Amino acid sequence: MRGNFSDFSKRTSVTVFFLTAVNVYGAPLYVSSDFNHEILRYDPANGQFMDTFIPAASGGLDQPHDILDRGTDILVASFGTDSILQYDRDAGTFLGTFINSASGLSQPVYMVLHADGHLYVASQGSDEILRYASDGTFIDVFVTAGSGGLDGPSGFAFHSDGRLYVAGRYSANVLAYDADTGAFDEVIADSTDGLGFGNTFGLNFGDNGDLYFASNGQVFRYDLDTDAIVATFPFGFPIGIEPGRDGDIYVASNNNLFVIDTGDDSVSGPFLSGGVINLLNFFHFSGSACDACPGDMNLNGTIDLGDIDTFVTRLTTGEGLSCADVNQDGAENGRDVGPFIDRLIAGDCGSP
């Protein structure tokens, strides 16, 4: 759904949620305002409003949902036009339609730039996860329509265990798929665990390795080691879930942005609330995976032998996830090789 909430009728939309995406990369906090069809900027240190970054309906933007900052441009999921739109990262000016509906994209809600360099998009209207090249060229349907019972894919996340986890809004479940092939693996949780039809939305991992997902007025914490829900957190109406750069879990609920401490399960906030953004919905801290450990090309939490090939490929061809700026000077080049080797030897993500 992401910013477009129905009266629990699967395809009849009545907009009552307006803020749909939040994205941090560098200085500003980008916020998608669904009802006003614009992207706003906030101070990530204190949540204070800065300015309107992308003006209302720029480029035809209609019900903006997820935002993806790729370092050189901004991609926005335009739910109402079945498209992904591209904007200048500095000025916010419209650059063009990056992906249109010709590939089958319908009601896009969430995007992930994976370590393989491909863009994955939750196509909620067609019940699929679609895969695209870095230039927006359609590759394939990664998770086929209805696979494993999926209905209305919403938030999703790849994990180092080699699986893709997807929240099904209308199927009221969380499903796991093979991260390489997109083949269905298993049901992680469903209505028997308390998930609700029409309101199963956000999903992501905390730095404790546990899976968090939002449904039916709660956020669930799921332990992959024990295959069990180990904690629940009551919220008014939780939608979006993202890990912050501190590793804690941020939750959008009832026009507020709250924080779940992944260490002690305490809830604090709101960090961001109401005002010109209307009701808070989905949000996204873009680029945080790389920022947490520059050089960790396979995103497994450390610099190891598995990162070498992708690191070299990134420096020589520019392909793959942009995690090669190990010395964090704003460029990916030969100056990153020494720090990468140092971290490889140390086997950690210490200072370059």
C-alpha cells in the first residue's frame, strides 16, 4: 500500500495515509508526502522541517511512496502512475521516467538496491517482485505473482542467510524466498500469529539479526535462529519499518516516527511527527547498508574474502552496489584499495 490505504477492499483505494517514505543519505532526511504528491526534506539530527525538495506533482508524481538515493540521483516510487521517477539529487528537478508500467509494474511501493547491483521493486498491484538493471531496464519477474500465496507485496528485505523476506499486505503473512532464484521457500508468519489482512506492511532486520514486521497494530520481532516471535510492540497503526544507522529499528505509526532499541526492546519517540507531512507511512534510510560498513560488498556485516571480487568489479567497471568508498572520501577509486585490504586483514569494519 504505502500511503494508499484501502477500506480493506483489495483494489479500491481511499487515501488516508500521506507520508510514505523517509530516506537518509548524507545530510538531509527525505520524506515522501503522499497526499501532497511531493518530497520534503528534514534535518536528520532533530527531525525539523528544512524545505520542499521535489515540488507537488513534479514529473507527474502521484502518491509518492519509497525513495531511493543512489548517490547521483533520487528514485521515487510513484504509486498512482505505476512508475519509478528519477530526479536530480541536488536540485530535485525531474529527470524523466526511470521505469514505466510497460514491464508490468503496478502500484510500486518499495525498492531495494541489492548487492548484485540490480533494483528490486514490490509491485503491489500485480503481486510480484520485479527486477531491473541499474539503468532501469527490465530483467525479469523475480518473485512470480502469488508465489507461496503472496498477495500485495509491501516491505521486503534480503538477508545474509541467502533468503528474501517479503511482507504480504493482503495475504497477511511474511514469506521467505531464495535470494538467488526468487523461488518460494516457506511461510515465516501468518494470520495464526496475529497478522491482519490489509495491514501487513513494513519489514526489515535489526542489527541483532532479528526480523521485524508490522501488522495488525503491532510490530513483531522474529528470531530466525529459533523460528519464533520473541517480542511484540503495540502501536496505533504501524506501517513502515527501517533500520537506522544506529542499528535500531524505526517505525512509522500514526503520524509519528518511533524507535525500537534492538538491545533492550524499549520504544522511544516520536522523532518525527505530523505537521506539513500529514500522516507518517512508509520510510526508508537509503544507503545505510553501505554506510554501516563501507567495503562490505555482500552486506554480511564484515569485510571478508567474499567481498573481494565485487570490490574489484565495482572499482573497474562501476557495476554492483556502491559500497566501495572504503575511505569515505566521496569517490570509489584506487585510494580505497589500501583501506579495504586493512579491513580485510582485520576482518572488521573499523575506521579506514
